[in-house]
Amino acid sequence: MKYMNHGAQSFLAYVIDPEKTVKKLEDVSIVRVFPDVFPDDLPGIPSDRDGEFIIDLIQGANPIAKAPYRLAPSELHELMTQLQDLLDKGFISPSISPWGAPLLFVKKKDGSFRMCIDYRELNKVTVKNKYPLPRIDDLFDQLQGASWFSKIDLRSGYHQIKVREEDVPKTAFRTRYGHYEFLVMSFGLTNAPAAFMDLMNRVCRPMLDRSVIVFIDDILVYSKNECDHACHLREVLETLRREKLYAKFSKCAFWLHEVQFLGHVINVDVILVDPSKIQAVTNLSPPKNPMDVRSFLGLAGYYCRFIQDFAKIASSLTKLTRKNVKFVWGDDQEKAFQELKSKLTQAPVLTLPDGPNDFVVYSDASYLGLGYVLMQRGKVIAYASRQLKTHEINYPIHDLELAGVVFALKIWRHYLYGVKCTICNPEVFRCKFKYRNRV
């Protein structure tokens, strides 16, 4: 204090005990009644519920076995540890199957290793399950008016589904320390996401789009007020208990007004890009080949609803992914790459739709592409854009503008069908009309 009085620079420090800042299950309202839903580990082989994992093969497919990949000493040590853990839990067993996939390890963000079975050869001869995964923007549209959120992440979700007995040998994998097969669904199998999505939709069906949205093993409970949220959260946890599905408490979050979900941040009526998911974008170096370009466009495209004129900006990059196009990284590509990175890291806040009224569609067309903005009461709901098709390059500008309006009405049909909306186009017209099922 004496030195502070004489103008010395001072700092105020706090000592924090991390263990005391970690929320405990017994401290969370409603959740504390369901400790059995949040075990420290999975209790063993899943229960005999409907929906075993099935691996049907195309006609004439024969067993495929590949030699194990060579692993570093540290990976071999990790392999022994993880194999023993899976054996102890009953998730794998020794195998004499004619099938055999190699495995490798991928390092996680926390420095630990994830064991990945390379099932590519098996996947090639597997009949694909066409069960649809939900569109992310369709899920978020259900959150209109919600102000309370709880996020539940299932513990090792795939390991909570049994493999059909006759299909177990197909999951076999080969290692330095033996030949094993999975009794539960494993990562890397082509139909695993569809099978898990099917299970979760059946389990949560009475609550879907009413108080719950689900994407594979991620569950978001949402409500308009605190009282409703208590009821909705209890209903979800009772369902998980009944179906013997288990969650990981440390990866869950409850009673929130703002939640991170599927790469986005959601709070009352607004949605924005999750900064933690795109931090790495700023450090990306320019792509070296078409595969790198596709990877970058896949990341950027996931957030295209936040980026005005995305297709126009990305056009020079998209060309590099086409067949028979030589990969040449020039000034145009570098400019587009840097602009998309900048827009991703400075993405705007979007609004969730509030009822079916007062929609305004802004449409603009040029020979560089088509761009659209959907607004409601002065707030942006979404951006959309696309590049011109080959035959559209020959359109006169008025026809191109009209084609842009028609396309905008098609992509946002789920918002605009059966309601009045305003179309704003600087070149063609401005009108209000009843949107009918003609587009």
C-alpha cells in the first residue's frame, strides 16, 4: 500500500483452486436425481434394446484382411493399454474371423490418443444405410423463442449399441498383439452415424422439435422459461434412464442462457459462429492441392449462411476442384482464400426466425454469381449464394435477376411457403405477393 501511494504500478492477483470451480453433479438441479445416467464409465455391454447394428454386404463380397500398420513405440504402449481396457469392458473379444482391418492412432486436442480402425475396405463392400442426418440449420430453426438450454453428450455413444451377432466377425481388426472383433459399434464403420441417429430419433421421438433437438450423440434440451425447462430436462433424463443410455457429465452443460452446440453459439433468438471452432482458420496456410482446397471449402461452407456472397468469393477456389483443371494458385485464389478466412473470423450475428410474418428477401444477380439475404424485421436470418450454371452465363441480365429470385424462394421455401413476403431486387421489381406452391 505504501508503494501504491507513491504511484508504483501494482497488480491485484487471485488464487483460484480449479477443483472448487468444477461443477459437481449433486449441485445441478434436476440432474442430481439421475446419478445413474452419468456413470464414471459405461457399465458394460449395452442392453438388449431394439436396433442392433447391422452390416449387410453387397452380393459377392469376400472377406478382406490387411496387414497391421507399423506403430511407434509410444503408440504400441497405448495400443496395449486400450486393448486391455476394451477387453475388460467386454467391448471386444479375441477373433478368428477371416476379416481384418488395420488400425492407427490419432492424437486428440488434449494430447491423448484415439484408436481408429481403418475400415475402408469393409466400407466399400457394405450396403449403405440411407437414413438421413438432419440439416443443422433445420435443427436451429426449432429454437425460436427458447431462452433456457441444457446440452447432453452421451458417453462413448457408439459403444452403447450392440453389433448383430452374425456381423461381429466383420468388425475384426488386426494388431501386433492379436486379432480382435467388436461386440459393440465401432468408429469408422460407414453406417455407424446413420444407425445412431436412427436410435436417438426413436428414443427421443415424443420430444423432438418440441423440447429437444438431436444430432447423433449430441442432445440439446431447450425451453422458453425456467419452469418448462425443469420439466423438459427431467423428461429427457427419465428417457435416458429407461433406455439405459449414459452421458458424460464433464461434457454436459445445464441451465444455460447461452450454449455452444454443433460449432455455433446460441442464445435468446440469435446464433453466431463458435469462435473456438474457427480459431485455427486464422493460421491456415494456402492449399497445396485440390484436396486441401476441398477441405477448406468444406469448413467454410459449413458456415456459409453467415457469409454474404460466399459462392461469388469462392468461385476461383471452386474451379480448382474440378476435373481436368490444372492446380495453379494465383493472386485471385489467394485473395479469395484470405477474404473467406477474414469473413469467417468476423462472421455476423444472425437472428432465429420469429414467427411466419414480415420476411424480406433481397436478391442480387451478376455474371459472377447469385446472392441473397433473408431478413425479418430488419434483422438478418441467413445469407445464401451460388455460382452460375453453364447455361445461365448466356442469360440477359433481367432473366438472370428473375432466376435469382426464383432460386431464393426455392431455398427458403420452408420459411416462405403460404405466407406473405417482400421481394427486393434493385434491377427487376419490388412487390408483395402470396407465395404459392408454384416454385
